[in-house]
Amino acid sequence: MNRPARLLAILAVILLARPVQSELRLPSVFTDGMVLQRERPVHVWGRADAGSQVRVVLESADAKGPRTLSGRGLAGDTGRWMVRLEPDPARPLDTDATWTLGISEHHRTGGAGGDEARGWSPAVDRISISDVLVGEVWICGGQSNMEWSIDASDGDGRSRDRMANPRLRLIDVPHRVATSPREDVEARWESCTEGNLGDWTAVGYFFGERLNRELGVPVGLISSNWGGTRIEPWIDREDLAAHPRFAERSAALQDRIDRWNRLDREELRRLRTEAETALADARREYWEAINAGDPGHRRGWMAPATDDSEWEVMQLPAEWERASEALADFDGTVWFRRTVELPGHWRGRGDVVLDLGGVDDSDQTYLNGRLIGTSTDLVGTNRRYPVPPELLEGGRAQITVCALDPHGAGGMIGPRIALRTLDGEEALDLRGPWRWRRGYATNRTVRPRVDAPSNPGAQPTAYGALNDAMISPFVPYSIRGAIWYQGESNAGQPEEYRELLPLLIESWRGDFGEEMAFGIVQLAAFKAPSPDPDQGGWATLRDAQRHAHETVPGTGLVVTTDVGDARDIHPRNKKAVGDRLAGWALHDVYGIPEAVPSGPIAVAARLQGPGVLVEFSHARGGLMAAGGGRHPGGFALAGPDGRFRWAEATIEEPGKVRVVANGITEPVLVSYGWQDNPVRADLVNGRMLPACPFKLRVQSQGRRPSE
């Protein structure tokens, strides 16, 4: 053999001896601790080398003996593959067992023996996922009231160790936007432990806990929500484009996206530089104006030597409106101070950070008198400020935060506040008492002079942007359903919401399966009470939510007008919301007759004798006023002129209420709770669940009313 031939032969041997490189990958929904939906096919998917075979094995071994479910799939030209495991209905997957999910990749080969006789190599790559449970899986979607954490909620009086539950799991989806469907998102399943449950969605936790307790099976929650978001970004962009009402706006957005994609890099760089410079100038001028009027800056309240012994004390994290009556209606700056002793080995360390958690809206933060971080108009965004090592030499950290909120609720809202090492191995918990003092009263806000250039489709307000980034990565994972708490950001467009909410449900069912259950949380009470019985406002959006429930099969409706807060758009009683959602699911989805799915819902209003007789469904245990008695408040009548007047209501027979108003002899319309904050409305059923607000046309016959 000549020299070149020998070299080629040696090279061939070396290449054959090297391990085969594989592209086997799984999306993050497949991680240790995951929960699979029982009684449904198990879909597993990912990426591998094009043309390779992927084998999936789900197995368990426990007291009932071994159980294995397996399947195979081929990776297409793009490397995408999916395997569907179909459990035997006569032998469902054991919800008491712990399972392992194994995925292996095999390349095509011409060898002989074993699998190679059928043309496939031994595994070139394997992924093993452990601690897999089988139970019930639900999406927790919506805006801030679904995102609201346990630590920021009232809870139910239990300690965190008593709330921990290893059979309750959650995958928390980070805030992301996209202009096309994404295959993955950075997240992992986690078990409900004492250490991490404080950050969980409170509504989701109480919902899942009750399901786990009453069904006796594990529960997995996919927490995909984003505070302040509208409903349109959560709907597939193609579904919005196909709807006549939203087609024109969808086309206009697509045109802006296309024009953005045609911009060259140099133009983008120039636009970004202009915007960043303008924003930095606006923020600097903003703080200069604030500091000029603020007594804390003029008198140096950030200095370690400042005497704060006469300052008041507040337990943080908290919104100051709720924590102190003196700040109930205050907008401006509030100064907070706390001093902590540092571990001796922290002296001079360069890897210490201050985690302030969320601050509403802006802050200037000092450590030992030096400014270490500023955030402007970043409502609720977590602050993390590196601490210069020379500030730790003295063994003590005096932390001062000038928090600024020019409108609405303000404060250091957490959920966590800590001084910690960057790796998280050591931390000083700063939750608890802080000294505080009121600073500068102001409603001054900051706005950038030039909007930062970015893809118009990659905004949290853009049609489909959140669906593409935060829902698509989980399609086609098998789930039981979704619970949805959203609508505050769409409250000004209730007529559109009547079409958008059913469209969202239809869109998600197109991805996850038509049998997907969907629980809707109505907006809670909010804003100052009004004497007007026909205020509308949030009541009209609530009616759009009720409309979706009544027109879309397989949906539930949870009324929360009794757990709202006039001054806070984020009511803290999330346990009631989660429990009510679970009551609906247990009754309607899981067929448990003892569970109560809803409070009373008006189904008919007709003339009968004096006044109007209103008939209610979901009146289990009878109807009553929440405080007791047969005369609930919150009802109103209107005659032919359409003007509503408060009315007297009397519960006359099971499931029916008679409504009469002085001066209205020809009632045309009857309403209940038709206000932003319906404080008079107190009709409940025997399980003390509140009645749904409504406005109905009065019929002379007993047929179902048109609205």
C-alpha cells in the first residue's frame, strides 16, 4: 500500500473510532420533575440529526411491578421529530408511581445483528429524565393578577413548610416576545418546596393544591403570564388575521414588520444610538428635577450618619399605600433605610449584589452613602445592583433606597430583598422592618424623547408576540386545560373583548386539543364606589367574560367582585380565586357533583306581578344576601327611557329574585352589580359564592332574554 493510501486508511480508522456527534435536543418542558397529563397521549418531541431514528421509553418500577411504554419516530429534513405514546385505556399510567423518560437517537447503518439488522445503529446519544409524575396539567395564563406571587398575597395563615407539596410542580415561563412560533423557552420544572413556593403564582398554587388534595393525583402548572399585557398578544397571529374584525390591523402590523426587516444594520445602529442617547438625557433631566425638589437629597438622607431613629417602620416588601395610612394617597418619593452586619469573610469581596426585587416605579439606591444603582420607570422589574468591593470593607452595609412612584400604588414590592453573593450560596435576607420617611410629593413622569427602535412585532403589545414566545414552546404537550385571569388591560374595549376571548380559547384549543377546558376569572372590584347604578366601565368587560362562558362550551366562570380592593388593582386574596377555579374544574371537568362550579348566574328576567322576576342558575343551597336575609342589594331597573334607578330585591322562591323600583311601572331592563366596584351587590348562593353581574332585557314571557 503506498503512503497516501496508508494515510487515508489510518484517517478512516480514526474517524470511525471517534464518537458520533449528535444533535439530540429536547425543549425545556421535558426536564427532571416534569408532570405528564394522565388519560391522554404523551407527546414527546425535539431535534436530532436529520434522518435519524429517535426512540422514547417511559417506564416505572414500583410495588405494582414494572411498566413500560415506548415508541419511535424519524427526524425529518429539519431535524424535527415527535413520538406519540398511547397508553392503554384499560391500564392507565399509575399516578402514584415515579417514572423515567428515556430518549435515544439512532443513525441509519448497514451493519448486522440486533437493531443493526434492521438498519439502525446502537444509540449515539441518550437523554434520561427522572422524577417524572403523571397527573393533571394546567396552563396558568393572563396578566399580573395571575402572575401575582404567594409572597405578595395574603395567603391562608399557613407557614411555608406546611404549604410545601412535592406532588405539586410548576414550570415558570420567563417573559419573552417573538415574531414567529418558538420551539423552546428557558425554563425548568420545579417541585413545590418551602424555599421556592413564595415566587409561584398564588392563584395557580391554590388551584393546583386543591386539585391535588381532592383528586389525589400530582398536578403540574405551566405558569405563562405577564403583568400588564392585553389579550391580543396571547392569540396566534394567524388566527387574528383570519378574523374580520382584526384582519386589517394584523395586515398593518405585518407591513411594519416587513419594513423593519428591510432596514440595514447601519440604519438600525444609528436609530438605536439616537434613541439611547435621548432616553439617557430624559432620565438624567428627570432625576435632576426630582432631586432638586426632594428633601432627602437636599439633606443627604443617604449618608450612613443620618439619624433615622425618629423615622417610622414598615415591613417590606410592601406597597406603601397598603402598609401605611399616612401614604394611602401619596405619590412621590419615599425613603427607606436598613443597616445589616456583614459576615467577616465578605470584606472586600467582588461578587456581592443587592437584589431589591421589584420597585414601583423608579429608584435611586445607595450603599454606605454611595449610589450603586438607578432604575427609571421600570414598574415592578427586579433590581439587581453589583456592590463595589471597597464598600464592604467596614463590615457593615447601610442600604438606602429612594423609591419614586408618581401615580397609583408604589413601594418596594419584592417578592424578595437580599444582599447576596453572585452565585447565590450566601445571602442576607432583607425582608422585614425598614425605616422610612416621606420625601417629595410629585406626579412628574418621564418619557423617552424617541422610542427605542425595535421590531414592531417583537413587543409585548403586538398581536401574537406572547403566543409565539410563551405558548408555542409547549405545543403539543398534553394538558387538561387552562385558567385565565386577564382583562384589566382590555377594559376600555369590552365589545372587542367579546370576540377576542372566544378567539383566544379557539386558538389555544387548535394547538392543545378541542377537549381543553378553560376557566375564566372575571375582573375583581376596583376603583372608588359610585352612586350610579349604570356606571358600566369594568362591568361591561365582566359581561364580555360572562358572554364567553355562555357561548363557548367547556368553559367556567369565576366571579371575584367580593374580593376586590377599591385602591388596588391587585387584590391580595388569591386563595379565594384559586379555590373557586378548582371548584369549577372539580365539578365540570372531573365530574365531582359535590363541588360547586359557580355563584348564581341570571338566566331569565320576566314581568310577573309587581316588578321583575329574575331566575338564576347555580343557586345551590338557595339564594341569600351575603350578610344574611332575603333582601340582597345591587339591583337596578330601567323603564322605556333607559335610565336606571336603584331597586328593592326580595328572594321569593328557590333560585328567583323579585326586583321592584319606585317610579318604574314599565321595567324594560334589569341589572345587578353594573359598576366598577359594585359594593352593594351581595347576592350569593348557599356556598357563599357571589352572583355574576348582569344586565338583561325584561321579557313578558319566560324565554331566555336577549341582551
